[in-house]
Amino acid sequence: MSVVTFDGDSLTIEDVVRIAREGTPVALAESARAEITRVRDYITENWLTDDAPPTYGFNTGVGKLKDFTISQAENEAFQRNIVLSHCSGIGDPAPEEVVRAMMAVRINAFCLGVSGLRIEVVDRLVDMLNRGVHPVIPQQASVGASGDLAPLAHMVSVLIGHEEAEATWQGEVMSAPEALERAGITPTSFTLQAKDCLALINGTSFCAGMAALNLWDAERVMKIADTAGALSLEAIRGEQAAFDPRIHAARKQPGQIDAAENIRRITAGSRRTTEPARAVRLEDDILHPTHSPRVQDQYSFRCLPQVHGSCRDQLAHARAQITREINAATDNPLVFWNESGALDFLSGGNFHCEPIGFAMDLVAVALVEIGNISERRTFALCDSTLNYGLPPNLAGRPVGLNSGYPVISTAATAVVSENKTLAFPSVADSVPTKGNQEDHVSMAAWSCRKTRQVLDNMPRILGIEYLMAARAVWMTEEALGDFTLGTGSQAAYDAITARIPFTPGDSYMPKQSRPALELARSGEALDAVEAAIGALK
């Protein structure tokens, strides 16, 4: 198995996903190890003395207590006390993949060499990640201001082997000392020294780790949405001029250009989306007694590139933000070499999670909009005034005796509405904390968590579109069977119908909806499309 080497500069979102979900091992770059050691040696020699000037986090209290002096004799107890008092998380434990992503991002941050902690601390965190010791970290408590203090403190409580801290090892929850011992990390008790704790807990890594996973999943959702939209376009025998590359080149929006290209590639070779196919009058077409060329389709089909593309552009912006963040030093204070070869101590605010909060709020809104337009296409497939002759509600014969699909379509509407309530930007909210020391906060942790809730809803919306589009194609095979689907559309249709047992009349809906939702969740239909036509953008 390949190893991800941390250097503080080249970590990718894909690396974080591999570490978090596939267990890819990690290591420190030798250059990073050397710089961490060099910086700490200087700190030990020059700053860790009782006559050293006040230096935040080295020999002073933290937060509102920054004006209180900590002697060198008290420093180890001080480090431990910070950990214990900051283990204030509440709520359900974060998923293991989020914990692993957080640990990876935190280690990489130290590799810039500006945090001032000891190399032994970094090595112990690397060992925990590689040997599968995963701290139990409650998801609620961070306001994304002075970093993710509570989540990271829970991580550190396991690192020091606190007897009341909990970790999972090989899927079993146990005390931190037991998890460390079983993993072969000894001694199980570990003492922090000056600045170690502050470097560990004062950063954005909990949010950044979640954000990296969210973004990777959101990008995949965008491609799944294109496959669902393309199959719906085939189902209504949609007009293809709206996807002509000249239209999209004239607007110059990159996401729009890519989305239109995806639809063209998925439907390439389609005869269902041609005028001869549209000339076939279906039995239930109540609006068009005679054929006339279709000029244009409703916006949820015709403007798919513009809407999907705009959402893609938001994700591209978020990718740039999060990529920078997972390669950033985000603790405080930071130390830098000056021109005379000494270290300068600088207190700033890199721990503020505002960039992550904005990025995740944009991702959430983009996903919500993808759900909105998908639900409109699903609605159109059921509506006799919009679907160009498909049976009302996609019901089997006799219509009326069979109810068809209006309620599963409504289920998509319900989930879309839930998503809308999650679209409010968390960064628009701020509640001062800690006696107004933190007078402005980002609420980025909630941005990340609610984006995950939206992501979890997306397969339900897109899976229903898969179901409805495939049903529409299936029901018109007799009338339109001579008009082939595009190569990519056929691959998606085959993947869906292989799992869904369509019948002419009504049947137990979960037998159809559950496989459809799973096809969207797993990406199986997308994988089938890409196997047929190559990777989508």
C-alpha cells in the first residue's frame, strides 16, 4: 500500500479521503521532521526558562487567562489541565472517517514547522493514525473560532493516555490506555510539555477534515446528478440544441461548459432525443393532438447546464479553499525565523475557521440547488401537462385502478424541503464566547455537519429521479423501442433496471425505491456510465 507523506504543502483532498476511508498509512517528510526538531531545539534553549519574557501558551495562561504567569515547574500540569478542561464535547461521536481525516490534517499542519511542539508528539499522533487508535470525539461543541478546541482536546486526551478518555481500536470502544496498549503504542501514558497542548488543540483540523470528505462526496454527487438528468432528458425525448457547445462557450462559465459536455457525452448516439422520436404521439399526450416540432423544453431540462454548472463552480471554489486549509498552519501562537537567525513569536488568528465555514456553506447551497432542479424533473415526469405523453403519474393500465408514482415523487419534494432549511449559512451567525475574548466566531463546524446532512439526503432525491426516469423509458419501450438511448444513458438504464423489478401495475414501492436510492448512494449507476463512455467531468 502506498504511503501519504506529509510535508505541510502537498496534501490533497484525495489523500485525505484515502487516509480516512481506506486506511492509507502516513509518514513525515524528512525535511519536515528536521524543521520541527530545529525549531523546538531553539525554543527549549531560549524560551523555556523562568526568566523568559511572557510568551502566550509557553509560560502564560490561555484565552481570557492570558495574563496569568505559568512557571516552568507548573508547565506539565498546566498542559494536562488544558486537555482535561477542554474535553467539553457533547453529542454523538464523530464517524471514524472524520476522526482519521482530522488527525491527518493536524499532523500535516505541524509539518510547516511553525507550531513549536516536540517531534515526539507528532510521532505519537502518526503512530495512533497508522495503528488505528481512533479517539472518540463528540461532534458538538466547536464554534470554529479558537480552532476546534473541544474536538481536538478529546483527540489529545487519548494521545496522553488519560484513563477516562475513550478510543476505538478495531471497531471496539475502550479506554485510551487499553487502545494504545493493544495497538502497541507504549508507554500508554505520555506527558506534554510547554506549547505541545496548544499546538495540538488550537487549529481548524476537525472542520478541515470534515470539509475535505464533504467536498469529495459533493463532487461525485454532481456527476450522479448529470447522469440522472440525462436519463430524464431521454425519458421526455428532450430537445438537444440547449446543450450545443457554442451556447456554453459564449457564456464562458467553466462549470456550465463541463455540465453540458457531460450531458452530450451521456446521450451521444441517442435517437430518443431526436425529432423523429418526438413525432411519435404517445397515447396519453393530452396537449399535443398533432405533432409540431418542439422548440424548447422547460427550464429544469433546458437550463440543466446553467444550474448544474453554477453549482459545480461553487465546488471548484470550495476545493481551492479547502486544499489551502489542509496545508495550513492554523494554531496560535506561531513561530518564524527572522533575519538574525532567531525565532519570532507571533500571536494571530489563523485558528478562525471562517474560510472553511464559507466553503461548506457554499457547498451546501449548491447541493440544495441540485436537489431542487432534480425534484422539478421528477415532478415533470409524473405530470401529464409536462411529460409529452407519458402516462399520468407513470401509472400502469388501467390508470385510476393503478395509482402510479405520485407519492414517491412527493417523497423527493419532502426531502428537498428539508434540505432548504439546511441552506442557511452558518457563517452568518456569531455568538460571542469566553467572556468576549472570542467576540466573533465562524460556526464552521455546523457548516460542515449540516453539509453532511444535505449530502446524506442527495441520494434520496437523485435516486428517485433515477427511478422515475427509468420507469418512463421502460413504459414507452413498445412505442419508442426503435429509438435507442444514448450509450451512457443506456448504461444507466441497464444498471437501474437490473436492480428494480418494474411491473405494469402498482407494486410494493420499497422494492423499487430502495434499490434506486442505493444506486445513487453507491454511485453504481454512475460507475456503469463511466465504464461505458469514460470518466465524466
